[in-house]
Amino acid sequence: MLPGENIVVGVSGGVDSSALLHILWSLNKQYQYGWRLYAVHLNHCFRGEESRLDALYVQSLAEQLAIPCFAFERDIPLYMEKTGMGAEEASREVRYELFREVAEQVGATKVVLAHHADDQVETVLFRMVRGTRLAGLAGIPVRRWLVPGKVEVVRPLLATKRSQLEAYCREHALSPREDSSNQSRKFKRNLIRLEIAPLLEEVNARYREHILELAAAVRQDEAFLTKMSQNQLNTVIMEQTGNKVVISGKKLQSCDLALQRRMINLILSYLSNGIEWSSQHVEAVLNLIQSNSPSAVIHLPERMIVKRSYEQVSFLFSDSSEKTHSFCYELMVPGSTYVWESNATIRTSLHPHFSDWNRLPANAIVLDAERLPGKLLIRNRLPGDRIKLFGTKASKKLKDLLIDAKVPKSYREKIPVLVSGEEIVWVPKLRRSSTAVVTRETTRFLMVEVEYGEDWQEVFQ
């Protein structure tokens, strides 16, 4: 951070952000950097009175330090209902939009956040167990653009332990708030901190240091590979504008696979103004490019469209605000199919025998591959859909099934439905039908497994 800058500081009221605000204030006072600090707080309306008291604490702390405070209140649960986002995703989107608004209002060039070393370790572990590529192991970046060329996000505490921040708060008589949801086991990330971290410490008390060292090394490798990808990308681009990039699919596939993935990510990030894309989205594009079909199209989040016409692949950023949840994918058997509308990955595998029924997870089903009435498809529900319930002679409206299962309205259009021919075979994690049931005569067992994204955890609690 440079002297004289206007700086927005994200302050939740917890130990980390309270310490961060006080540290910046203290440095500014001691060394006369001339920073103009602005605190930003968001009440997410998740915890009622507790959230209101958090906001009052932040305002009081900012007032003590003579720092202007922007305190916002947004009904995130309502926003989740409207958008279909999960709690973490919705909160992050609203929070960062407020950072952008305040930064523009006060002319700030930096948004400073309080992520620390323990957050970094948890992030790397969380990504490892959920599935990630090399870039995910790099962890949280120390800095990145929030508004390209104008406003940068900076995390100066990534090398600092939470215990050090707690000690700092005690030393300076700060009384930060404690978010009660941090102790909830229903959030999977909390399980890493509360259950897994203590076990890892028994294995090696220095495990945090080693994970941080790994993340630092990966960032260096990623920087080198990204530079190579940028150079290689120039050789495959056929056309480039502000909202469209056209490449040669043939030239892309002539490059090393590791570079192909990075080039796809660079294109998507360029068109979406720096949005971070998941490996699942990149793989969906890669599968389209590698497909034997001469033409294909996929719709990605953020109104991104990727089209293939023979060897020409077009990446388009649609300026239409219309969003559709209508989708239908033919499943790869065996193989893996990512459905971005559902943020779910469907995996299929064929087996000559299957006996491990007791260990079959709730997110999987086994079918008689020879008794399927048609191709396997994954699609959204349609008006009038009915499912013939397994174990009964009855059928039920799919709409009623989802209501009875208390699936939130915003998720009902996104939930994947497994279909064979005209028959609904399975609504993952809810009910299966009587179609293609395994019998003693079954000789080809088809296992179908669905992996939902983090945003679905509240649906299937």
C-alpha cells in the first residue's frame, strides 16, 4: 500500500478484522502514511439480534479510531431465495459489490481484507477434499483486482496466525465479537477447523507451516505456467473483441493439456472481467472442444456462451440479462458430465457384478443397464412430470415430491432429473423410480453418482 491512498477495510467485527482495522490505524498514525481509511460492514441478516450487535460494535470501534464507517444491512436469505445461490456465494457477491460501491464513492484504490494464515490453510485443505487442480492449491491470493486497473483487493495478514491476532486484540484492549455460526458443524468448512485440524496437529504440529509453504510454491509454479499460457494463447486466437474471443480448436489441442486448461481459463476471465472460474467450468469447455461432434454449444454462468463449429470455437459474453434454467444433457457412459445449471457433476460407471449395497452412498444409484428404455439424460423438471415410485404401484407429481421434500423454490428448477427415454429414473438424493431396477438376472450394473456443489448443502441437510 502506498502513502496517501484511500483504503476500504472490510470489518465483520470478529478478531481478524478488528485487529486489521486497528493495525492499519496504528501504522498510519505512527508512520504518517497519510492513508484515508474507510470501514465497511455488512449485516447479512442471518443471526438476528447477534448480527445487529456486530454492526453496532463495528460502528463503535470505527468511531473510537475516527474512521468513517459504512454499515449496510442486506437480507441475504431473501437474496438466496431469489437467486438460488448458497449462503456463502450470496454473501460474498453482495459483500464485494458493496466494496466496489464504497471504493468508487470514496475514490479508494485498495480494499483490504483480514484473511489470515489459518484461513489459508483451511482453504487449501477444503479445496483438496472437494477436488481441485494445481491453481486451487495456491490458496487465497495476497492481492487481486476487484476493478481491473482501478481497485485492488489486498490481504496483508495471510502470513499471520489467528492466535497472533487474538493476542494483538488482548494487548490493545479490543473486544471483538464472536460469530456463533463459526461453531456450527453443519458448515463443512467449520469441520476442518473444529475436527480435522486438531487431528492433523497430532500427526505434525507444524502441518500449517508445510501447507503454507506448499501454497507459496504452487503460486510460483502457477505464475510461470500462466505466463507460458498467455504466450501460447496468442498463437491460437483468431479473433478478439471486448465480448468475443474466437480460437482455433485444432491449434489449442496441439498444446500441452496443462496449458489448454489455463488458456481456457484466461479467455473466460478476460470476457467476464476477472471472475474466477471453477475447474468444472473449464473441463466443460475442454470436453466441448475435444468432442467428436462438429458443432456444440454450452451455456456457462455469468451469461457466458461457448460455441463450437468444426475447428472454430467461439467464446461469447451475452449482454442479455435473461437467465434460463432449462437444460438437457446426454450422460457420458461411462464418464463424467458437469451440469453447470445445477452445479452438479454426474459420474457413471459400468460393472459386471455389484454386491456392495450396504456401502452405496445416498447420492448414488445402481441400475440394470440392459433394462433402460432409452438414452440416459439429465435435465430440469418439466410441467406435468411424474415419477413411478420404487416399491409402490403409485406415481407422483414431481412438483409435489419436491415440495414434500422441502426443496426451496429457487432450487426446484435447478435440481437434476435422471431420465431414460420418457421415464424419470431418479431424482438424486430424493427418490428413485421403478425403472431399470436391478434383479437376479442383471448382468450389467450401471452406477450413477451425483456430486452437488457446496451451495446445495442447505437443501439436503
